[in-house]
Amino acid sequence: MSRISATGSSEVTVNGVRWINAEEFFAGLGRVNIFVGGYGSGKSEVAVNFSLSLAARGQKVSIADLDIVNPYFRSRAARAVLEKNGVGLILPPVEIMESDLPLIQPEIAGALKNATSRLVLDIGGDPVGAKVLASLVQWLPGDDYNCFLVLNSRRPFSGSVLEVEKLIAGIEQSSGVGITHLVINSHLIEETERAVIEEGIELGKAVSKKTAKPIGFVAIEDRIFEKLATVDLPYPVLVLHRLLLKPWEENEKLGPRCFKL
Amino acid sequence: MAKVLMKGNEAIAESAVRAGGLLYFGYPITPQSEIGEYLARRMPEVGGCFLQIESEVAVANLLYGAAGAGARVWTSSSSPGISLMMEGLSYIAAAELPCVVVNIARCGPGLGGILPSQGDYLQAVKGGGHGDYHCLVLAPSSVQEAVDLMPLAFDRADRYRNPVIVLGDGMIGQMMEPVEFKEHNFPPLPPKDWATTGCKGRKPNVINSLYLDPVEEEKLNFKLAAKYEEMKRKEIRFEEMETDKPYQVLLVAYGTTARVCKTAMQRLRADGINTALLRPITLFPFPEDRVYELAQRAEFVLTVEMSTGQMVEDVRLAVGRTRPVYFYGRTGGIVPSPEEVVETVKNHLRR
């Protein structure tokens, strides 16, 4: 197992979101970045942090919340932080935002065609949530996109190569979009230990070997990252700052009111 | 088994499967549809049955029939769906049948919205359906506790031959927390010699709730009442925090709002205000004696709920006029924030 070490690597910090070893990754990044994955794998949290980090690099970026299956903890819950930091929002109208209607914003097609701005798509979980992509495939910009599969090995139906292969096949079939990269996001929230992250990376490697889909990056929550003594990975690391919090959780950087139902 | 990260809904489903709840009938409704979705995938792996049926009315009647035949049965729904089951639940209580009903409550009344609420407290605790009956009501405050309460719910349903309600809210159902599934060992249960399992070689068993003879009907009512009294003696469960030190204010809250109160207590302590928390885990039977005792050491009691004031009625019954009982609630799916609780405590202390 690789030692994890941040020493000697390039580091960019903004809004509490940090990237390590990511220069090459950013150089090859497509204009449209799609986040898919199993239900509850952390797509929204990763997509929100990813969008913030693009904006912080001075890039024009919008995020579209296309979650049509999950009723709570969607990226729209972080809209205040996103807006404040210059991330464009493509969200359902406010008066029906807190519903479980399968809403797809009409402006999404325009955003997919707009070559001057990056776009992040936060897609609902499992093959059923990924269905929404099927209606957007026609506007995807040729090769200028990445489709990231967010993986948490501690989530149900995501712990083995076989299960992940099944998930990939299901998502690709229902969306019509090929997954280009894996994102390793293994965690147990505050109970995450090094072994959980290592286990996720090992699973990612095995899946990668089987499917020829490379690991795009590894996501680690900042509080956990700070506890890891050494970090040295052959992958970019997104040190994320949790924004989709439970109502009683404290977020010392943003204040307790950043997530409010 | 290693810890896994689960949504409350998924964890409830998995825990029920492990507790032998292999017969599930349901109809989808947000914010608990993941229970059915999980079971549709999981039940075939364990030889169980997931059945999506045409309505919640049908669900209640399926529970009645399958429980009558001796199976370990359960369902889940959210507020409006639970209301539809109320007639059947009354019949189930009258026929003394065991089953588990999970309510991942959403805001109401009426169709309401999909966000969390504790507005179904009175329905769960005071009957809900018609007639003199009670359900044992368990209220988890974390995903792990939801996991741990499911086997207890099934065991007590069988032991008392009575429906057990697990009352959560959308936040408990939707949030993710790390959980582990432990082994639970309960004393052996009496055989279900009352079940309609085929009467070859014995007298037929009849499952019914029709009593046209007033004397017989009253006998049933007294028998049920004795059962609820036994629950009051044996089943009261609660959690206490900071009750071993002097405190000015006693907070009473269950489920999601107890989590909010715990954060508020830390902030209040930092501001030099000592509070204690009593968190009922059983809502029926209600920990009334303990609420009374703990209230006597406080200047006042504050109940926090996601409702306009439901459990506070039971808190006031327990405390009587011995201490002021105040209430703070949010509705519409809005979860009270820790700072709102802090401010409310401070405002009452200033008076």
C-alpha cells in the first residue's frame, strides 16, 4: 500500500478546499465534468467542492444539480456558499426546490453548449439517478468531458470489484455515457481511519485493472487528512471541506448556518 | 463485521432483515422510499419477501393476515401513508397481532412536504386509530440507534402480541452515519400457538376483532389495558446527559431535535449556562417519573420539537405545576438550529 504524504507536492488551498498533485490533472480536465456513482457515495459533496476549487482557480464554472432521486443532502443545499464564491447555479425554482420531483432545468442544454464556461453536473445515484444523463447526451461536447464515478467502498453494494463493475455497467447503460475516471471517496465521515482510505484505493486499483478506467483523484475530508501523518499517493488528492452538513453539525470555517433546510 | 456508512432508511431495512423481518409489505413515499428500494434488492438474497402493494390500506390488511398466520412482518411509510394504515392498526391491536411499523415522518398536516417533522407524535403515542389501544413507540436519535432498536421492536411485538411503531423523521431516514450490526440475544419467545397455521389435529384458531357481546368486549379492553400497564413497568427507555451535575435548565427532546439540543448544550456550557437533557427513547410508555424527578432540580423545563407542541403535553402531565414547562418548535420541515435553542434558553433565563 502506498504511503500517503503531502510533502514536496504542489498544493493549492481556497475556501478550505485543497488540491495536491493536481497540476497534470487540471491540464487534462474536460470542460464538462459529470459526477455519477452509487446512491450516497458522496457525489454531491465532491461535486460542490470540485466546483468551488475550479472557481477559486479563477475559472468560470457552473454547477447543475440534476439529482432526481435523492430528497435531502443535495448540492442545492450548498447554494449560498457556491453563489458567494462565484459558482453559477443551475437549480430548480426556489418554490419547488425542496420537492422530490424529477426536475431537469431547460437551461442545462445551453450550459452544455456554452464553450466559455466549465460545467459540473451532479447526477443522482445508481443507474436510476443516472437516467437523467440520457436526455443530455446529445449536447455533450465530443471528447471535452470527464465522467467521474464516485466510489465509497463502505457503502452498501459498493464493496467489491464485482459490485462496482455491476454499478458501472448499470450507470453506463441507463445514461448512455461512458465513465472515464474513478474517484476514490472511501470514508465513514468522522470515523474514517487510514485503513478505510487505503481499502478504497485498493478496490479502486482492482476495478481500474478490470475496467481500464483510471483513478482520477482521491477525495479525503480535511479533518481526516490532517490526522494522517504521511500521505504520498500517485494520484491527485482533493482535500475536501464538508459543506452538506446535518442541521446540528458545526462548520467552523463557514459558521453553523451554512446548511439550513 | 466492519463498520459501514448507511442512510437511516437502508440501515433500518438491513437491521430488520437481520432480525428476521423477512416479510415486508409497502408502498413508496418520500422520505422513506429507500427502505423499500433496499429490500427489493436484499430480500431475494435472504429468501425473504418484498411486496409492493397497491396502497397503504392494503399494507395494513396484509400485516394483519400475515401476522395472524404467525409470520414476523413489518412495513414502513411516512406520515400520510401511516394515516391510511390507522384503521388496520387498530384491528391488529385488537386482534393482538405482532408487527412493526416504521414511520419516517414528513411535515404536514395533509400532503405536506417531504422534509422532516415530529408532528406525528400524538398519532403514534395516543392511538391514531379508533378504540382503546396503544402501540409501543420507539424513537431513534441516530442511525446506529435505529439499527439497534429494530430487533427490539420485533422482539417486543412478539412478546406483547402488539404492534410496535418505530418513529423517526426524514432526517433520521435520510442522513448517513457509520453503523455496525451487532448480535442481539433476547430470551426465547413463547410459541405462537394462537396463529392460524392449519388446524389439523387441533381446535381451529380464530383471529378476529369483532365482539358483539359487551362483556367479552370489555374483557378484551381490560386485557389490553393490563398489557399497556406492563409496558409502563418494563419498557421505559431514555437517555440522560449532564444530569449528574447541577443544572439550571432541563431540556426534553427526542430523535432529531435531541441531536440539535446536544450541540446547543455545548454552546450554553461555553457561555456558563448548565443544562441537562432527557431524551425519551420510548415515547409510549413515556418516561414520566424520570422527567418529573429531573425537572425538580431545574429552574424550568424546555421541550424542543419539530411540531407546534405535541410531546410537551406529556412533559407537562409529568411535571405538573411544579416547574414551568416551556416549548420551542419549528415546523414545515425546518429543523430548529442549535442557536435557536441557545437563544430560547437564554431568553427564559432572563425573565
